[in-house]
Amino acid sequence: MKAFFEAIQYLFVDILFAPQDFLRSLELRSWFAANTINWIFMIICAAAMVYWIKQLKMFEDAGTEKQDTTAHSFFK
């Protein structure tokens, strides 16, 4: 049973957390390089937000946006 838990420890500590250990050591050399993943996610989120706002404006300009507050029975 002890070997089973040591195998789980080896899996998580030595294999699955290896990228985090690399980023932790990289942060001591370059903060920007260590946070590249965060910058990529921020760029993706910003692009998705711009796309979403453009789609909202497109539907608003076309007049297909339904803004009736009685769209559901519980709003009556």
C-alpha cells in the first residue's frame, strides 16, 4: 500500500508539477518570460471580448436584439 501512495507522489511531484517547477525557476531570471502564459490568456480574453462586443453591436444595429422584459413569464 505504501508503494501505491509513493507512486502517486512521484506522479504529481516529479512529473505533473515539472512545468510549474520550471516556471518557478524561470521567474528568478525573467518575470516576463515566466508570465508568458498569463499574457497569452489575457490576449485571448481581450480578443474574445472585442468579438463579443462587435457581435452585440451588429445585432443591435440590425434590430434583431430582443429587449422585451416580458420574455419570460416570471417577469410579468
